Amino acid sequence: MRQTPSRWGDLKLRVMSAAILAPMALLCIWAGGVPFTALITLIAIGLSYEWLGLCRRRGSFAAIGVFAALPMAVLLTASGHPAISILVLAVAAIAAIVVSGGVSPSRPLAFGVPYLGLGAVALVWLRQPPVGGGANVIVLLLIVWASDIGAYMVGRALGGPRLAPSISPGKTWSGAIGGLAGAAAAGFTASAILSDSAVSWRPVAIAMLIGIVSQAGDLFESLLKRHFGVKDSGTMIPGHGGLLDRLDAVLTAAPAAALLALILGRGVVLWE
């Protein structure tokens, strides 16, 4: 008799991968400067490699040349030229449209430039202010992780109605609520630690917004994988698949956090 796979069957591998990668990422964020820029540059290269694979364009020198704009944009942002980096991504997107003969569900190459590039640039831009930059990025990641863990644990434990069965059959409404609760708890904890006065509810509201955006990013990546007909975006991270599988929520959450930081003021700690 064939055994039914455990709902927690992938938990051990996921925890092991996270235990190795999370401290490294947090250390680079804390250090800032060259270590953080190097990390995001490598991530941009890895994401580009996965996207080219999904689009079946790894053998195209023109497509590879276009996606060289992503690490270039990261380096430009790190050197204090975020506006130029956005211009580089815009030109690269246009070039990708030319290379692929258009942009559509059947020709998705160009979409990968803003989808992957804006998230990478936003992370570097958020980290740059010497006061508040490190806290903004670290707490942002902790909120995304808390949302992911809350959704995973509550969804696996309680199950229930599917959130979007046509996109991702494994996701449930209970998991979505658990993810939102995890994000809110992370925002509240960050405010309690970082604020000199009473705990503010603004960070909790921002954290919940980030939680919603990150879950939307997770769902969107599931839609992309369904479109491409793959289970995972790659095989770089055991238990998680590819970089895009692990960073799908961050790619949407980082631009949202950067926009909030731009509105509230450069250098403002979002979580106080």
C-alpha cells in the first residue's frame, strides 16, 4: 500500500536551508556596503539565470546581454545613482521586447526585467541610509519570513477552503490569515524593540500591508510557474527550489517598502 505523503514532509529540508541561508543574509544586511551589494548582485545574476531558463533563452547571447542590466542596475544604485539604474532597467526592458519580438504571455522575456530588477534595486536603495537602512531591510525580511512561516504552519495545520485553487492548490484561506497574523506580530515586535516611546500601531499596519503584498507576490509566482509548466523555478535551494521560489514575496514587498520609505521620508525607520 502506497503511503500518503506527510503534510510536513518537506519541513526538515526547508528548516535546514533557512538555518544556513538566513544568518548569512542577515549578516550581509547588517554589514551593508560591499557585502550587501555583492549579495544582491549575485542574487540578481541568479534570478536572471532562472528567468532565462524559464523562458528557454539561456542559449541566446542577446537575451543574456539584456539581463546583464540587472546586476548593473544594482551596482548603479549602490554607487548612489538609483534614477540611472531605473533608466537602465527601462532600456533593458525595451531591448528585451525587441529581442523576443514583443511582450505577451507567449513572449514573457521582457517582463522579467522589471519584475526581478525593481526588487533588487529597491533592497539596495532601502539599505543605503546609515541611520535606519539596516533596520528597514532586516525587519522587512523578518516580516516576509513571518508571513511565510505563519501561512505555512497554519495552512498545513488547519487546511480548509483553498485560497486560489486554479493558481496554487496548496494555499488556503487559513494559511493566508496565519500569514497576515505572522506579519502583524513581526511588525508589533519590531516596534516594541525599535521605538523609544510606546508601541506604535503604524508599523503593525505597514507590516500587514507588506504581508498582503508578499502573499500576492507568492501567488503571482505560482501563476508564473503554472504558466511555464514547472514545479519550481530552479534547484539552487534545497527544499525551496530556485531563488525565485524563495524570493518571490521579497520581489514584491521590497518595492512596496521602498515606496513607503520614499513617501514618509528617506532614512525614516518604517517600524518605529
